[in-house]
Amino acid sequence: MAAENSNIVVEAVGLTKIFKDFWGRPKARAVNSIDFAIRQGQVFGLLGPNGSGKSTTVKMILGLLYPSRGMLKVFGEEPRDVDMKSRIGYLPEETYLYRYLTAMETLDFFGALFGLSEEKRRERGVQLLEMVGLSHSVDRPVGEFSKGMARRIGLAQALVNDPDLIILDEPTSGLDPIGCREVKDVIRLLASRGKTVILCSHLLADVQDVCDEVVVLYGGKIRASGALKEILREEDKTRMVAPRLSESAVQELRQWLSAHGVKDLGQVRIDNPNRDLEEFFLDVVRQAQSQSVDTAGAHSGGEIPAYLMQGEGEMTQTRGKAVLDALRRPEATPVAPKTEAAEPAKPAIDMQKLAELGAAPVKPEEPKPAAEVDADAEAKAKEEANAKLSKLNK
């Protein structure tokens, strides 16, 4: 039991979040006493319609919101623990990027936040851009990217720190079918390497392809949960897939079923199965790629970076600790007790200059008599009048 608990990455017991109005009165119960546990290596689907509490739950896991009641642990710590956040990668529903940074500069910026060396940031940037099919747009500003390309660079930044827990909110939104398949392949690979993935998506086909366990929320409560295969299994039906049968063989099969207790043969459906549309689309594109040249859009992704294939990776709980410590809000500088204002210091007297001024005193200019002042003003006025008349005569 202890070993099983040690593999738990996220655990919630009675988790509740109540939003209140200005007066502190309950306004909305977004999450209503839910319990779940996510283990290492799982792909966990968090499902539900709009307003069911998915985003609120994710924000509490990230430490952006505090629970009103209940217990929530991530890697055995409180979600608000700063050091623990270095082990999480997050792709939000909307990709928010600095539009004037290039694709490589974007990954370099996020890598620097986790304290990666310049050499490692460069190496991972090249690998991740190759993985998401943007190696041809390394020096292009991300503000020029389409929505699908922005989602690709968003996925790359969520993996730049080699996280142990990856939270993906609508990761395939805006992606073409090729990109969707590549994202699902990456998710499967991460889980096989011991990473834990929380997937929020309205595209249930994607969830069905990759998730091991799901929780369905509605009105803030868990309405269904469990292993996906167990939930979707229809115990009262049996399906058999066989090579194409002749019409006579089909009739014989129906008679055999009737003889073995199948009373309502109308419920028996024997037809040709449909091919998966995604597989059909990918086959068409592969053929086109083999016959055509380049495309102006995003390319197919490349190999998965080597560091993502090394189990738990080389970054530990202390990764990026120095940078994260620097990002913490600094403690308030102690303020000295207020005292009476001291008198301002008097400027020092330059005795040498004072002696020089005393040795050669400047005699103040005596004011002119009033009569002389009036005469001077009258002469100046006459000069100005003559100047104006001479201009008019010209």
C-alpha cells in the first residue's frame, strides 16, 4: 500500500472551490467535494462540458487558485510550493506568447526561467522545434504563426524543462490531423517514460486514443470515473471481426446464432466495417508527401528529443532552484524606526575664497541720479522712433 501511495502524483480528497462575491457570500460552487488520484505514468483525462469545473481544478493543481475546502497534494506537496512547480509543464487552452520573439527565442526564454544553461537551451530548442515540425521557422516571430503553429510552439515550451507532470488543456485545438496524431504519439511516449499527463479536451476521440483513466465532471461533481477501457466496455454484447464472408456463409452464421439462443436476429449486425477517417487521411497525406515537394505550412514532426526519453530525466526537484528563488517576491526591507528629523548639515566654508574676497572688496556701483535716468530713457525712445520712421520712408 505504501509503494502504491508513493506513485501518486496528484491526490485530491474532498476538493472544493467556492467563488464568492464582494461581500463574501457564496456565488458559485465551481468544484464540489471531488476525490481522485493520478499515478505516475498515467494519462488522465479530465472531461466535462463548459463550466463543469475542469479549468478550476487545473488552476488549483497549478497553485493559481486555493481550494476553499479539502486536500490537494502534488508530488506530496502543497500546490503553492514554488520548487515543486519546476517539475510541471503546462500548455494552456489559449497560447500566450511574446509575439515579437522568434520560435527559438521563445524556447530560450522559457528554458532560462528553469535555470538551464545556454548550451542546453540551444540544444533542447533545436530538438523541440524539430519534434513539433517548426524547424523551418526557427527565426520567424511567433506573432506571425497560425493558430496551429502557435499550439505546436506552445507544446514545445511545455516540455522544455523535462517536466514530470504535464498538463495539456486542449492540446490539439487548431491542429491539422497530422499534428493531432503527432501530439497523441508524444503523449503516449511521455507516459511510457514514466511521465504523468493530465489531458483536458472536448475532442473525445483524442481522449479515447491516449487516456488510461478519466473523470467526467458536471456541475462541479464527478459523475463518472474509472479506467477508460472498463467504462466503455459493453458487457452485454460480443463483437467478432472476420475476413469477408459470402452471403451463404452469413446466412449459415445467422442460423447458427439462432440455434445457440440468439432470439432477436434483428439485433445482429453483419456488415463491412468502416475504415478510420484519421488513418485514411494520413495515408493520403503520406502519398502526397512522397510525390510532392515542400509545403508552406507546418511540417510533420521529427524525432522525440533524447532528454524526454530518459525516464525521469536529469532534472530533479532542485532543478532551477536558484532562478525560482530569485523569482519569489522579496521580503520587505525592514524599516528603521522613525526619529525626529535631524538638522541638515551646514555646508563647509571655504576659508581661502573668503580671504580672497576680503582682500579685494568689490565696490558696489552707485545708482544714477533720477534726472540722468529720465534723460537716458527719453534718448532711447527717440532713437527707436527715428528707426521706425526711416523704415516707413523706404
